Amino acid sequence: MMTRFLHCCFSSRTLKAKPTLRDIMEKSPTKASPVKCESVQAEESRDTTKMPSTSNADISSENLNNGLNSSCSTPATNIIHNHDFSGGLHMWHTNSCDAFVVSEKAGYPEGLSAKLSGRYAVITNRKECWQGLEQDITDRVSTGSTYTVCAWVRVSGNQGVTNDVLATLKLEYQEFSVSYLFIGRTSASIDHWEKLEGTFSLSTMPHRVIFYLEGPSPGIDLLIRSVVVSCHSPSQFDSQGGTGPFFDGDENIVQNPRFDDGLNNWSGRGCQIALHDSMADGKVLPMAGKFFGSTANRTDNWNGIQQEISGRLKRKIAYEVTAFVRIFGNNVITADVRATLWLQAADLREQYIGIASVQATDKDWVQLRGKFLVNGSPSKAVIYLEGPPRGTDILLNNLVVKHAAKVPPASPPVIEDAAFGVNIIANSNIIDGTKEWFPLGNCNLSVANGSPRIIPPMAGDSLGAHQPLSGRYILVTNRSQTWMGPAQMITDKLKLYLTYQVSAWVRIGKQATRPQSINIALGVDGQWVNGGQVECSADGWHEIGGSFRIEKQPAKVMVYVQGPEAGVDLMVAGLQIFPVDRHHRFRRLKLQTDKIRKRDVILKFTASDSTTLVGSMVKIKQTENSFPFGSCISRSNIDNEDIVDFFTKHFNWAVFENELKWYWTEPQQGNFNYKDADDLLSLCTSHNIQLRGHCIFWESEAAVQSWIRALPKTDMMKAVQNRLMGLITRYKGKFKHYDVNNEMLHNSFFQDHLGNEIRANMFRTANQLDPQATLFVNDYSIEDGCDARSSPDKYIQHILHLQEQGAPVGGIGVQGHISSPVGAVVSSALDKLGILGLPIWLTELDVSSENEHVRADDLEVMLREAFGHPAVEGVMLWGFWELFMSRDNGFLVNAEGGLNEAGKRYVALKQEWLTHTHGYINEEAEFEFRGFHGSYQLQLVTPSKHKLVNTFVVDQGLDPLVISINF
């Protein structure tokens, strides 16, 4: 057996820091490229591979031309006209500054050294970082080609001070939108010419493409010697063996992926690595090829095998990762193996991206598969495998990282004979004794009388024609396990992609000494599916409701009722499972929405001669609905201008996904990180986006830093007070809402360690520090009927208890991580919570389905229920962009920017909830309409063609809104 070891280049590792990426460069479409001078870390572009800058400080001025010829040649394919300024400034243009060409023949102006021999352009009188020299290259570039850029630059100004010089593309589209593509940068000084390099390609063709150089601080002159932009053909790529910077998007960017070249390009991460053709006396052989690599001497779970892929990674491109892995040694037979991407920005900020995870074994190779996308342009990128416990080695046979294939859009599911509202449970009314039912386990089923004769309220609106219930129920006795209860097979009665509502009456026997949880469950090929839960006491019947959907053809489906402790009798009456007609409910919701989200408006026009206004044409266009629609966003997102563009166009509220959480702002005691939150705050403030603060504390022990968990009670209490003081004082007045202590129904870390008063104390202190902020409770599984711990009744009790302790609870957060939502179930929960008189927000809404049409339907259900409910005052999505959501198959926008069906549905609903109308001023010089609350633009055209443009706001109110408009 052949084995070769290689020591790793990472001998130690610090604790994984949460991503703190560099500042985003803000650019305005109204100028060529205005860049904040203090952050010339520019936005990089789609389809761009950043080339590392190369220092040429050792090139003397005497040999400069030779260096240019050898390092930055001028091929026949150079698309830059007058690239060396031999024609003066012909074809070049300045961006709000001045420029001239210097040569030996023309002489050297005062302030420029004659030692700078040769010909070059000087860009002077620069008052902004973005001012520089540009050339229109529209007719010389095309989509699908890769262009490489090489320019020689330096600066003139303060001695010894370096300034970044950037190469950028300005892309103008016919709809007057503008975007900027970063190409490359270099640090330039007054002492030497520096080479600036980079590449770019275009996925779509803009109306205009302008290349320009920019970057140095105001007052610093930019000097340019020559510029070469050349196109690299596929044959040139092939000659490079696919390993150079100009790789095809479909090529593997991992070098030596099958170890055919030994361990070249591979290294260990905190350990050693080895090359094998077999292991364990020939029992472990390669999955493919002749060799495989492995780790050796792993001492921590982050140790692994890695490869640096810097310079081969393109930003804003979705990559698919596949690998064959297994584990070996230390008597471990199964363990998670994870693929992780480590990124380091130019300012040394780090980011870890989890790509994929698989349960590996010591018996056979398994495939690890995942996707990732990089928003910024890191200076370093390393992909590695990690995960198993120390002493257990990771074996890797093949690693492929390539541009992910475009997935064709899914078709909407075809469902025939849906039979909406028809119950699929046989003998649901227990007319024929226990026929069609059987006991699950060694329990006994019998029939008794005395159950409710009415359909449970949640089912009443959705269920089709039906008879009153019989008053009979199934009594389950002799239960020795919690899962024992009545069951029925329903395999042949279910249709894929239909959403089913579940409803029943349930009760427990008097054997129970405390409340019991009851669950209607489905066994789908042995997998548990939750159909609804409720907590019951022995004092009466309780309604249970929920929903489910099956999206893959099952072999066997069983419904059963379970839950109470062993020895406790269970009673079930009127179990209904039926498909719901969502669009039927939508029609009702539209009428409800009209009542609560619109207002009658009377526009009264006045003029010196009001008779001249009669008959004038009025056009009303709503520019924004005032109802809050927001989303979470993370610091890494704002390095991607496409994400920022969608976010700022479609949301008027924001919440930070992690950046305000305690584990992020103070990962180690006294080590604070508010930079990421500050960056997000700056972005939102600049776009007039309101903010929710999520969250001050989180009761989940898994989300509490180890240093806090180790504190004694007195010190922990002090840390809590410091957290409140530090966070809220810093951001006083910035956040309209705060989630004070997240998920208190499900977790209790701080209450367990600091006592029952700590939660109310958190609310009181937060209110004292920022009285204007509305303080929310926030929890999950409130609205879907699937968790007995967080039913609406439990949530109400929780809020009332906090208020009794003096907590100024000002709002109710319903997270909304929901599957297969049914409007009647959601609305029932909102109705119950509404009795408290507090504003309700859906704070973390996401839905999930592999089929984007079904996902769109789920999203529409939730948005219409929220927008049509009088107690709901805002909706926040928990993300929208693929690969940047905590939940799979929940995204609205595909990784590379395409709007899927769920995204289209969201945009369409936002458009539906804008009022546009037109008509004529009546004889009373009035125009009446009914419109959604929000901002409006008015255009009036008189019969004599005089025009008036005005704006107004329709706020909430029951009475007609009268607005006077002077002409």
C-alpha cells in the first residue's frame, strides 16, 4: 500500500468568528461612480473573477517599457482605443475632473518628476474618489466572453501615501437603470508604477458599457500609462488546462480533484493528510480513479483536508459541490462530514459558509452534495471537509466544485378531481361502530356517546356539505404506550400536492393528573407527519386542528391519534381530513381586505374659478402601500448589489438575521462587534427602511455563549444588565421594535438561572432605556396548530403573566415558519390573539415546497390572511434569496437573481394592493375613490390642458378622508 504524508499549512485555528465582512461601497446611479473615499473596497460584480494585484515596485523607470511589454502586452485583440495615449486623450473622457497627457516631447509640468519617463495620462482636479478616466466600449464587448484587464497606474500627491486604484465597468440599461461591475484593484503610490489586473464577463448585454479607472482620495492625481482589455477565447483556456483564471463556468475549479497528481494542491487543516491507493488491507478502495486522500492525526472536529481556490471563484455565481467521502478509525462507524468554505476579505474579515453535510460511514463511500454562492470578492478562499470526532479520519475520493446547472422551472402540479371539502376518513361519525378503524398497539377501541354534535369551528368554513356529528366517539382504553390509539389507512385517498386540513374533537380520561398533549399524526412510509396538536385537561372536549401535504408518492399512509401518558384513556370524535379550496377563501379575504385596508377619499379641488376644473381628468396612482412588508437581511447580503436592489425595491421594513443577537455582538466577554449591525443600519437608513430589533436575548441555551453559561448568578445578572444598557443605549431611537427575549414558550435559560422575575425585568429595563420602542414577545408554531406548547391560548396566558409582573409588552410576534398553511387554522389563531388588543406581526415568515408553484400558493395564503386580518400590523419574511435562507426550498429569488413563481406571486400581491384609478372632477369640484392606505401621486389635466401634479397620503380611519387641493 502506498501512503504519503503532507503537513498542513494551518497549524492552529481560532474559534470560528461570525462573518464580519468589509464595508460595502455605495454607488449612486446619478454619477459616473461616486465612491465613499473612506471605503474604496468596491462592490464587485456578477460574473467577475478578481485577479490578485501584483506589486511591481522593483521595476525601474528605465526598464518600464520592457516591463510593460513583457507583463502587460498589447495583443491585437485589445479593445481599448488609444490604449497608450499616443493619440492624446482621443476616445477617452473624464468624469467631472481634468486630464492631460504628458510625454517627453510635450515636457513635464511642475510637480511631476521628469524621472517618470515615457507617455502617460494625468487625471487631476479630482474632488471625489470616483472621478477618473473612462472609455465607452459598448460595441467591442459581447456576452459569453471573458475579458482580461491590465493597466499600469500610479498616483501623484502625498509622498509615501498609497491609494487604491480601481478598474470598474458602468452598465447602463434602456430602462435607465445603472449598475457597476468591479474588475480589479491595486495599491498605487508616488514611487512606482503598479500593475492593475482583473477579469470580467457579461451575462446580459447592457445598452452601454463604459470602462473606467477611479479610486484615489480627492486631491490625489491619478496617472495612467497604458490600458489593455483583451478577450480570451476557449482555445486559449484549453491551452491553460483549465487551471488559469479564465475558467469555463462548467469546469471543476478544484485542481487535482482525484489525487492523480498525488497530494499536489491539497493540504491539511490542523492535521496531516495522506495519499492512498487502498487502506485496511485492501478493504477500502477508491470509488473512482486510482487514488484517494485522507486526513491523519485529527485532534479536533474542524481538522480536515482542504484546497485553496482563491482566484478561481467568481462572485454571484452559484456553485454545486459534490464529493465522495467516508470515515475511518477510532471505532466510529457513522459521523457527519461537512463541506465548508472559508473566506477572508482584503481587510482580513472572515466568513464561514456551510455548504453541505452527509452522514458518512466506515462501510462505503457516500456522496456529499450542496451549493453555495459568494457575495463579495474574497482575497482568500479555502474549501475543506470537517466534522467527525477527533481521531476519526476523513477519506476523500473526488471533489468537484463547478457552476451549478440551471434548474428548469417547475410546472404547476396537475390535480384532477380534487374534491375540496370532502372528508376522506371512513366512518368518521362512528355510525358503524369501529368499522374501518383499528387499534394501534395493544389498546382497546369501543364506541361511546356524549361527544359534541357540531363540527369544530376551524373546519366549519372549509368543510363541504356535511351532516351534524352523531354524538358518538371512539373510546381508547388499556393504553400502555403514548403512541397507542385509533388508526385508519388512507393511502389510496390522498392526492399529491393537495393541502389537507385536519379537524377533530378530543378528550382525555379522568386518570390524568395533569394536562396531556394529543396529536393527530400520519405515518407516511414510516415517517411521522404532524397533523395537529392540542393540550387537553380532563374537564371537557377540545378542538384540535392542523394541516399537512404530501409531495412524493407514498407506499403506505396511516392516520392515528396518540399522545396521552400510558394508562390515560383517549376519546376521539368527528375526525375530518379534507382538501381545502384556497382560492375560494381568497375571494372572501379580498372583501375583508377592502374593509380594513382601504378608505374612502374625497378630493376637493379649489381654484380662482372652480368652474374651470369641472370635467378635468384626474389620474390617481398609489406609489406605496403603508402596510409594513419587510424581510431579514444579513451583513454578507449587502456585498451583493443584486440582493440589495431587490431588498430596497420590495421591502419597507428590515430585521437583521443574526447581527444584533448577543452571540454576534459579544462572542467573547468584552469583545464587541457592532460593525456588522452598523453597516446594515446604515443601508436601511439610507433607503428609509424601518427596523425591528431582533433580538436582545434568546432563551435557547444553544444560542447562549459559553462564557455566559459559565458565569455565576450574580455575574450573569450583571452581564444581562450590561447587554441591555450597551445595546439599547447605542441604538436608542433607531429600532421601532425589539424582540426582548426570544422564544420564551419553548426555552427558559435565563429564567432557570436568574429567576422568574428576570423576563419582566428585561422588558421594564428596555422600556426605560428606549421608551419609544415597541417591545415584543416572539415565538414559533403559534399559528399552525402543530405544537401544544405554543398554542394561541398558551401564548395569551404567557403574555398576561408578563403584564401582571409589570412587563410593558407592546406587541405580539408570530414567527410564521409554517408548512402547508390552511387559512382557517391561521385565522383562528390570529382571532384568539387579537382579543389582547396588541398589534400582531408575522415576524419571521417563510414557507417551503420543492415545487415553486405550491410554495407560491403557501406564501399567498399567509400574506392574504395577514393583510386581511384587522389585528395584524406588519409582515416580515425570513429571507428571500436562495442559499441565504435558514430553510430549504423557501426562497423567492434564485441564487443568481431569477425571480421564481413564489417571488412573482409576492410582487403581484404587492401590486394588487396598490390603488390606481382615474376619472373626472364632478360639478362640486370633487373626485371620490376608495383606496389602500399609503402614499399617492395625483395628476390633473384641465380641459384647457393645464396640468397639476400633487402628492397626498391616505392614512387609516373609518370616516371618509377629505383632502383639499388648490389649483
